[in-house]
Amino acid sequence: MKKVIALSSILFLISIPTFAQHQAEVRLKEQTPTLVQSELLPSQFNQQKQLLNKSSNEDLVLKTYTESNIGKHYLYQQIHKGLPIYGAFLKVNTNKTGGVLNSFSTLVDVNALNIETDNSANYNYWVVSDNNLLLAKAYKNGYEFTLKQNNGTILYQKDNRLFFTDTIIKARVFNPDPLTTAGVTYGKDGTYRNFNDSDYTLLNEQRKWVNIPAQFNADTFYLKNKYAAIVDIKSPNYIPSKSTKDSFDYTRRQVGFKEVMALYHISEVQTYIKLLGFNNLVKYQLKVDPHSSTADQSYFSYDPDTSLHFGLGGVPDAEDADVIVHEYTHAISHSLNPTDIIGTERRALEEAICDAMCCAYSKRINPFLWKNIFGWDGHNEFWNGRNGASLKTYENKVGDFYSDSEIWSSAMNNLSEKIGENIVMKLLLNVIPQLSPNTTMPQAAKIMYDTDSITNNSKYRWVLAEEFVARKMGDFYTGTNEVLLNKQISLLNSFGFANGTGNATIKLNQAGTFNIQMYDVNGHVILTRKNINQLDLNPTEFGAGLYILELNHNGKTAYLKVFRHN
Ligand SMILES: [Zn+2]
């Protein structure tokens, strides 16, 4: 719907832009400098809004309208005699009920200008130039946008190649790897193998189109953005791919394929951690060499300079998002905590955090075998990868940091299943700055438990405690008071419920659901829940007394008592 409010009176209430003081510019860049933005006070806007009258020559036309958590956002284009005045807008932001929060204006007082008259040609815009309002035609040539007078004089020119140093390219990548999207394991029926990094059809078919932020400069797209730059640091030497088109379509055996893989997944990890609320990590353009050796090895280096290196041996590392995400998480960790990592357990923790991130990342894209760490790069004839579904406990540690990392990464994956990977990753990113060069796993467990208390008001303490106790990482009060139905259902923290200090939790110790009815001592039903996996009872919602819980799971029934005192 076209919303129109009149312009003539609104000019009354805004300060008139200082267009008349500027010298004529033949080639203007980015923003017509003659249009100066001024802020309108909400009170001014509200007072004057009702006074607006429509005049025949002047209009404001609603150009865009959006809604957000804040409220409503309007952008009006100034129109004079049916044509838009280039760059002349009124932006109005209101709260959800329509109260004006602020507004910004580049509107022009046309009465103060000499207005060109010419009915002979079809024009697209008015352009303010000196004291004149001139008629102009718009031309688009590639990335160049030009406004010209009928006699050919250029009034305004915008070069998007200069204006948008960042742009978007299209590329085909494995997302996260070809086995996950095909839903198969490595080497299934003799297919889906590395085949010497060749253009094997079944693998090439698993490439998916994605968009990647990238750089555009003087006719050329480069594999660089604010997070990473594809560079050639070490042999084998390949000049990083670039293109005059915005499409980077490589088959898997081509070097460019590894390059777009690395740039894409690094950018996506940044998108993910921003979603978790971490906006300032790895704030520099990390150098990435996707073909840094012929060995089957990748690493993050931070001394003397930060860079990421991917090896081409075995399945090339940069063909598996797990490897890219793992290595980039080292950079994230270094950005959160730039101290040295010394102890073997601390190294195991570091590897485990990076592995937990790549599991969380994969699970979000596609949960198929998400606990297989390095699902394409490993778990094959080249190496075993790592197991993010290990049952190993702290007592099983052997002093090798890669092997021992599975204790912690598998614990994190279990937690992801129970409380969601976003909560776990957020906790972990808050744990990292607290780690010392020699933190042990039990210490890290305690830190994570305390972090939940600080950031989540201990919301997940029972789940964390259960996992850490099961992994033998220390004594955590799990608060399990009773287990029922052959250990399938637990009642946690009935003591805290009784004295009003915490929720009691009734939970199924596995996937699936149960039904529950709660009775008071007189046998009246006071609560019914069906098909749930967990129930939290908040003590503030229950008066003093004894309550009976009737649970049904898989056709079996059990009873529990909970007590709430005064
Ligand atoms: Zn690592």
C-alpha cells in the first residue's frame, strides 16, 4: 500500500539542508553531499504530524517499511512533480504502538531552488546541484550507476566497485561434507571414497551452492572477507583463485574448491558465534592457506603471526568442514584466551573444545552422524578421526591429548543432546577465558558448572552435574533422590523443592516421553502433563504439603512423593 503524506508542511519543522553552500561536483561519490541528514526530535515530529497537508507537487511516498523487536521503521522518498529527488528521504522509527522514537531527514526545500523545466524527455530523477533542482536520467552499466542531464552532463555517479568493498559471491561447497549430505558412511559399497582427490561423480554431486561474503576490487572478486583471506604461505604453491565473475564453481579436485570451502565455513562459524552473542572474536582477517602441505595435517599458528594451514594428504583437510571449524575454533579460543597452553590435559581440553564446536556446527546443518569428528577427513583408510560419542571417563585417560580429548568432547556432545548445542557452546565460550595454561578436566568441569551459575542462574546444574559425575570428573551434587521404573526416571532435588530453594525435576533418563499426574493428599488432581521428557516443579507454585506423582512410562506406572514445607 502506498502511504502518502504531504511534504510542504513537514519542511516547516525540519532544519533545511545546507545544499546551497556546496560547490557543484561533477562526479559525486556514495552520497550526494548536498543532502545533509538532520535528526528530528520525536516531540517535534508528533506535534507537526497532524498539521501535514498534501500539496499537488510535493509528496512523500513510503519506500520501505519493516518491523523489528524495537518497533516499526518507515522510509519515505521525497517526490516532486511525480519524480523522486535523488537521495531525499525521511526515515521514521516508532515503537510498536506507533510512538515516534526518532526520525532522520535529508528532505529538500524545493522552494529555495531554481527548478529546471523540460517536458521533452523521460526523466527518472531530480538531482540537487548547487541551487538547482535538475532533471536527470539514470543509467546502469555493470557496477556503475550514473545520473545524467539530457545534454550528457554527469550529475552523479556511483561506482559500486568502490562503494561495496564487500560483496557476495556464489560457490559450490561440501556442507558440511559429502558423506553427511549423501547420508552414507565412507566407502559404502566401494563408493564414496577419496579416490585420490579426483572428480568422482558421486562426490561432485554433493557440492551445494552457497553465498560467501567476499571482496570486490577493480573488476575482480577475491577470496577474502573481514574474517579470512585465502593466501599462499607454504608449498605447494598455488596463486589464490580470483574471478571477474561472482561465481566460484569448482569441482572437488580443483584447488579453488578447497579455497572456497575454507572461506565459507570460517565465515559461517563467525555467523554462528555471533548468533550465540559473541560479536568480537577473531577480529582480524586471518590468513588461510588451504594447500599448505602435502601431508595429512592442519594447524592454527599464532606465533609470530596468526594463520591457518590445511594439508592436502589423505582426504584433503579443507574438504571437510569439521577440520576447518576445528582449526578456526583454535583461533577463537586464542582470541578469548591468548595465554599459552602447557599441560597435557589443557591441550586435551583445547582439542576437545574445537571438536565440540565442529560437532555442534555439523549438527546444526545436518545431524547425520554428527558425533563423528572429522567424518569425511577421518574414519577411513587414512586415519580414524575422533569419536565424539565415547563413553570414556576421566579414569580412562592415557596421557595423550588427542585420545583424552574424546572424554571431554563426548561429554559436551551428551550435554548438547540434553540441553541443546547452543547452550553448551555458549557455556564453553564463557569457560575458555577462565582456563589457565594447566587447567585439568575436573577443574574445567567445575568452571563450567560455576559458569552456568553465573550466566544461567544454575539452570542446567543438574544436567551438568550428572554428566561430570558420570565422567568421573569430581563430586558434583546431582541431587538425585529417587530412581524409578528400572532407573528410567529420576527425581532430582526434592530437598531443594521441599525447602523452597530450587526446582524439583522429574526426568526420563533416555529419549522418549512419559505422562504424569500430580495429586494432593486428598486425591485431587492438581497437575497433568502428557508426552513429556522432563518436568520442573517450581516450589513457589505449591503450598505446603505432601504431593503424590503418578508416572506412566511404556505402560508401567510408578508413584513418587514430594514434600513442600512452609
Ligand atoms: Zn586442534
